[in-house]
Amino acid sequence: MELEDLKEVWAALDAKLQKNVELKESIILEMMKSKAGKLVNRLIIWEIISVVGLLLLLPVCFFWLERWGGRYLTGDIVFYFSATICILYPFWGVFKIHGLMKFDFLKDVSNNIFYINRYNIQIKREIKICWGLIIPVCVILSVLFSATMKAPFFLWVCMTSLFIIALLSTYWLYKKYNKDITSILRSLDEIKELKEK
């Protein structure tokens, strides 16, 4: 009789332990989902801020062209280049936002991993275009424009300071993107492993 009682107690204890493990796994799963969801929402907010910010710069470009256009050819080129970026980037930003909005925990985790990996590729392409084309062209055109208008020394200092701030901000922002994307992918991998158990 004692052996049967011991088996029952052991089975009850084993069932409680199994429920405890399942509870812990479900709590961990929810924490991972929450973390990944918050990071995706943060990325969406950054993308929206970027799109809105560039759209707000567009009137400044047109105001400059209307007010001072035609005086310096290099100045016109700088602001046509800036206006082109302010017009084209919002389409790219909306495309990235659209992809991030497809992130949904009600769907398969593999779909979410696909959308985040696609976003990661988009960010890497954006970095290459930014560092390989946009920044060098902006620097060259701004230097040519300042030299053409024979800018005083303090304007050169201001322009150099602005470029340094822009470069550091861009570098920090893309590092932040990379960190968030890596964290989301790590959380999704852990979620996938937990669901496969």
C-alpha cells in the first residue's frame, strides 16, 4: 500500500512540476513577444519620424530655391539634390514601414523572421547608399558652394561642425538600428525554439 501511495504522490508531484515548467515557458514566451513587439514598434516610430522630418525639410528647399535660386549654380545643385532626397526617401520609408507593419505574432514566427531579415537588408542597403553616395556628394557640393560664394571662416567652421554632427548622428542611428534588429531576431529565434519543444 505504501508503494502505491508513493507512486501517486510522485505522479502528482511530477504533474505539478510539468505545469510549473509549462507556466515558466509561457511566461518566457510572452516576455520575448513583448520585447520583440516593443522593438518593432520603436523601429516603426523611427521610420515615421524620418519620413515626416524629410517631408518637413522639403518646403525649406523650395523656399531657398525661390528666394536665392539662380545666384550660384553650386547652391542650386545642392538644394536640388537635397529636394530630390526629401522627395524620394519618404517613398522608401513608407515601403519599409509597410514591411514592418506585417510583423504579427498571430502568424508563424518564420514569417516574422522573414520580415525582420528583409528590413535588415533594406537598412544595410540604405547605409551603403548613405555612406557611399549621399554623404560624399553632400560634402563635395557644400564645399564647392561655400568656396563659390567665398564664405567667411565662421561659416566654414559651422558647416564642418554640422557635417561632423550629422555623421556622428547617422553612425549612432544605424548602430541603434543594428542593435534593435539583432535583439528582435534573437527573441524570435528563442520563441521559435520554445514553440518547437
